[in-house]
Amino acid sequence: MGDEIKTDICVIGAGSGGLSVAAAASQMGAPTVLIEAAEMGGDCLNYGCVPSKSLLAAAHAAQTFRESGRFGVNGVAPTIDFTKVHDHVHGVIAAIAPNDSVERFGGLGVRVIQDHARFTSPDRVQAGETVITARRFVVATGSRSTVPPIAGLDDAPYMTSETVFDQTTAPEHLIIIGGGPIGVEMAQAHRRLGSRVTLIEMFTLLGNDDAELVDVVRNRLLAEGIDIHEGASISGVETQGNRITVTTDGRAIAGSHLLVAAGRTPTLEGLGLDAAGIDHTAKGITVDGRLRTSNRRVYAIGDVTGPPMLTHAANLQAGIVIRNALFRLPASLDTSAMPWVTFSDPELAQVGMTEAAARDAGRDFRVLRWPFAENDRAQAERATQGLVKVIVTPRGAILGAGIVGLRAGELIQPWALAMGNKLKIGALAGMTVPYPTLSEVNKRAAGSFFVPKLTGPAVKRLVKFLAAFG
């Protein structure tokens, strides 16, 4: 007979969200069990954020050589050793892995069970030969790559984000299905590392982002030689020897490798959710504002609940669960100030509403813009592509902000802070920023809100009136 464990908190899934809950709960004195059937660290460490940004870093290094001539440096075409690029990517994973390891969490007092978990009743989980009964459960099983129902795809040796980082040689011609953040990032990374790349998207590139900002990224991808097909319907995939052919709108595109980056699907299979009385759909586990499922013993966080499928969203949700499950505080999730970033070059970052979303919602708004070309640091870096775009109400409430340009992922943070704390546009217009820094673009964009008032006829009359007194 196997073990029987009674615990306070049982977490299923050792990705970012699950690890955050387990670490916090155990350190705060709650007996905690963590169950993971696959690799500790989940998608983010092993197949997502960490390897993709590591590959992008290698691609950026290669591009720096190509573009160094603009600084008066004799740039040469880089020599790419893709095996060493692979080793770099996996070296980064290995460097971070100890933070997410069984040993570290065991040291924090968490009992880690490396097996598949399934509910057998509303308050009981089976993991291998072990039965766990808990006061509260947290399901954090993440997601997997979506594989669309395309004729012939099942017979093709396609890659997903789970396997693309295993390549030790650069694809000769990489075809990518999906023009979301993963598809765009992998397209640019592989192009810069020597591959020919074709990107196919059924709708529009980066469809969740502001169209004006996406144009800047699209133009950069095209300038680097990436072949982009938008609004394209794929009718089939055919494999002949070492060639893969994708047929879209009557056109056959042949390549050496195929990457499917068509989104993510919540991992629900085999969890026994029905036995636990947990409502769910194909889009994920259904939760309320406090992240409780239909079984009040059970919470769910991260990708398994559906969008937004972001590592930092899962970590935010982990904090909500801790407050509810441990301290019985009625904390609710608010994602209105949740930023997201596509780590292309230039980067594209958003928080809150885009212009189209504000218009669709019937909001009364103004659009503020400030180009990177008007920033002295951007000029010094020869990185003048891009702009800040802010959506504000006539009274200065910030509805959303988007940035495309150098380090946009860092520059979006003051806008997220302002929105999360209900600060108006004047708070950013009034901040003092060091010169010369890219952060001045935020201040200048915010300050442009007041220009019409400060340069209008009323102010001019006041200045003239006051000047009369000496």
C-alpha cells in the first residue's frame, strides 16, 4: 500500500505559479505538498521564457556584428556555430534550474512528489501510490502548444516550443505557423542566426496589440528578409523526404523545418476534474474572481485557467491564492494593469487598452504619442525606430499604453504602475528622469497631454497680463 498524506496545501504543477504558491505557503508555516509529473520549473524555464530569450540574446549578438558599421566600427558578417548557440540556451536553463529544483523546495519544507496527479474525489488526489488529502488544492498544470487540425500535419516532423530549442543545426528554411509573440520571436531569432524564414498567420501579426505599433515590428521583420503571409488559410502540409511543404491559398511553400506556434491549450487531461466537481471547458478551468473553482476546496491559477497566459500573471495569481487560502482574505484578481511584451527587435509592450479596444468600448479618449526619434539616447544608440502611444480620457485618466522600440519591456513598467495605482497622466508628466535616458520618452508623451492647454490663447493672455506688472 502507498503512503497517505494529510496536508494543508496541495499544489499540482511546478511551473511558475505552482512554485510561487508552494514556496510561500511552506515558508508561512502551512504544510505543503507539491506534485509534478514532468520537469520542475514548467514551461517557462524549460520551453518558454528562458530558452526563447536566451536564443534571442544570441540572435541579437549576431545582429550587432552586422549593424556595427553605423557606429564607424568595421562590422563583419558573423559566423554562427548553432551547436554552441544550443549549448548557450541550455546552459542558461541549467543555471536557473537549481532555483526551481526538488532539492531547493525540499529545503523550504515542501514535500515534492514526482508523479502524475488526479483527483479521485472532491478532497482527495492520487499521485502514483500516494494519496493526498488537503484542506486546499491549487491546480497549476499550465498549458501545451496548440496543434491546429491541418491535413497532413500529424504526419509531418513539426516542432513546437517544447522541441524547437533542441536543434543543434540551424534550419535551412524554417516555416512558422502562427504570428503571435512566439512565432514572431522565433522568426526573427532564426533569421538572424542564418535561417531563411517564412511566417504564416491566419489573421494579422500580433493581433492582440495596437495595429500602429505592430506596423513598426512588421516592417523590421520584412527589412530583415522574413517572408510574411497574413490572412492566410492553410489547406495542408505534405512531407517528402527532408522537405516539408505547406499549402496556403493555393501557394506551396517548401522548407526544411516546420514550427507550429499557433497558441497554447490548457493542460487538463488526466486530472480527474469531474471526480472533484470542478467545472471546466476546452478553454480551461472555470474560476471566480478569487480564483476558486466550482469546488471551493480547489483553486486554479496560470495557463490552466486560460488567458492571459503569462508567467507574471501566474505569479500575481499565486499571491491572490495565498491571501485567500492561508489568510482567508477576500482578495480578487485585477488584470487591468497587466503588461505584456513581445521580445522582438524592436520590442513591443502593452498595458491596458489599445486604441481599437477603447474605441470598441465607446470610451471618450485622446491619443498621446512620442517618437523615439525625438529622444537623444535613442539617437546615440541609433535605435530611433518606435514610439510611445498612450490612451487617456479627456480628464487625464490612463486607459492604456503601448511602446514599440528599444527596451520597451522595461519602459512599460511606469505605465503599469500608474494604472495599477489609479494615477493620472500628470504623475508621469511631472516625474524627473535622468538625462540622457530612453525613459524620457514616457515623460515627453505624458507631458504632451498638457501642451494644448499650456500653449493656448488663455495662457498667452495670462502671461501677457502678468508681464504688465513688471
